[in-house]
Amino acid sequence: MHAMEFPRDVFLGNDILHIIRNILEKHHFRNPLVVSGKKTYGIAGEKIASILGSECIISETMGADEAQRIASEAKQRKCDIIIASGGGRIMDIAKLASSLESIPWISVTTTPSNDSLSSQSISYLLMRECEEKGIKENPIHPPLSIIADMDILQKSPRRMVCAGYGDLISNYTAIKDWELAHRLKGEYISEYSSALSLMSAKVAMENTPFFISDFTEATRIVVSGLIASGVAMSIAGSSRPASGSEHLFSHALDALGSKAFHGEQCGVGTVMMMYLYNEDWMGVKNALSSIGSPTTAAGLGVTDEIVVRALTMAHTIRDRYTILGDKGLTEKAARSLAEKTGVI
């Protein structure tokens, strides 16, 4: 058995930050804590705090200690809900803090660079830090509500929206890995979840030209797809529908010090994993190139050797069966894969 937990409300439109007051009233929350990043404070955090008559805490660092600080603030102030206003880092900090305090959280996304705005997962590095520090969080839940204000999102840096696109199309290989694990390992699979995840990737690919002709529409498609991916994960009860071998590669790059965006790394990983599946890897690569997203080691800002190392260690990142198998790739095989796909 697994529980399916979904956002209660999802709002996508123009100039809709004010709706946050209605959400709190509807669900009878009285004492919110608004959390924002230094940059996103001026974009949305300050306005949300003003609408609610609350103070906004500005988070400037990433990590378990910061999440614990936010949780401590929420406890001191006897807050009953956390409102996250920002990008992926703020979402992860807020959802971990809400877990530590066992209170819900609301997602007010300002940059659609990955699916953290809608998911019940935190980043690999943050999860690993919690394990190393012995921090035992309660179950992490998807947001109670999601607010996606297009007036804000359409002003996002192009690179971040392209990163969100990369995270979305990585669903292709995530689903293939899930189906493979189902066939070879007997792992549970949800047909509804996988269909929704795959549809999100297909819609993004089919609408790639909007990145050239209508960036506002491209942004809307990416945001909608990332929300749908979060719902797919809620149906599955895990991140399986949107996280496979390509994500393991991305997490390995993180562990090796890469500073590229998560979605950019996943996009490059998708190209290589599609090659292993003998699928249309070139189509994925061309789509990423057409929107200006990285498709090479140099584009990610890492060396060829880092890519090879990430490929060889990816299978060790977590206990999740993928096309990389139980033993992973040898250095020779990893280098050959990266070379054949033009990543190095």
C-alpha cells in the first residue's frame, strides 16, 4: 500500500499572488511563515508578506542547518503553515522545514527550473546531508497549494526555464527505467502515473518551437508540465515517474562539484540514456540545442573526466534499478557513451 497525497489547490494565471489570503482562509490557517530567497524577496516574498501582514524570513544559504533554522523559527512563532516563495532551493528548504515541524507548506514558484515546486522530494545533496547529520525528518509532503503567477514566471531568466524543460523531458528515460525495473525486478509500477509523466515530456517536446516564437507560452507549458510531474509522483508515491538514470547522473555530477542547474544536467543525462535505450537521443539533443540548453560537458561547465566519473558512479547514488544495471558502466563504456553522443 502507498498513500496518494495531492495539492489541494493549483492556481496558474496572471497577477494572482493575492489569492494566497483566500487559500489560508479556506483551510483555516492563522499564522503563516513566509520564506523567500534574497533575490526572490523583491520578486514575490515581500508582496506575499504584505498581503498577509506577516514577516518574511530571507534564506541565503542551502542545507539541512538552514532548514532546521527555518523550522525553529516556525516553532517559536507557533506557525501553522510555511509559504515558500522562490526557486528550487527555497522549495527544498521550506518543504524540509515543514517536515521537521510536521506542518504543511505552500509553493509560490518564481523560477520554473525543476519540479521541486510541485514534488514531495528534496534534492539529493540535501537528503544526503540529512542522513550524514542524523536528521530524521518526518515524511515530506507535496505542497498543500501551488501558485504559479505568470506575470512573475514569464520574467524568469531564460536559462532557468530551459532547465525546467530539461527536467521535464528527462521523464522519457525515467519512465523507461521504471518499466525496465518492473520487468526485470518485479518493481511496482503505476500505469496512470507513468502515462501522465510521459505526456508531460511529450507536450514539452512538441511545443519546443515556442521557445523561439513565444517565450511566455513556452514558460507556461514548462510550468504546467512540472506541476503535472509532481502529480504523477504523488500518484506513484515516489519520484520514480520523473527520476531515473538521468537523475542519477545529475546527482553524481552534484556530488562531484558541478554548479550547473539540475535540469540542465538531467537534459544531458537524458541524451545519453536515450542512446543506451536505442531511442531517439539525437531528437532530444537537437531539441535541447534549439532552446540553448547545454548538451556537452563544456556547456555544463565541467570537464570530460567529470562526466565519465559521474557515469561510472551514477548507479551507486541510490537503490534504484535503471538501464545502468546493478554494476554500472565501466570507465571505457562510460567514455564511449559520452563520446558517441557528443557530450565529450
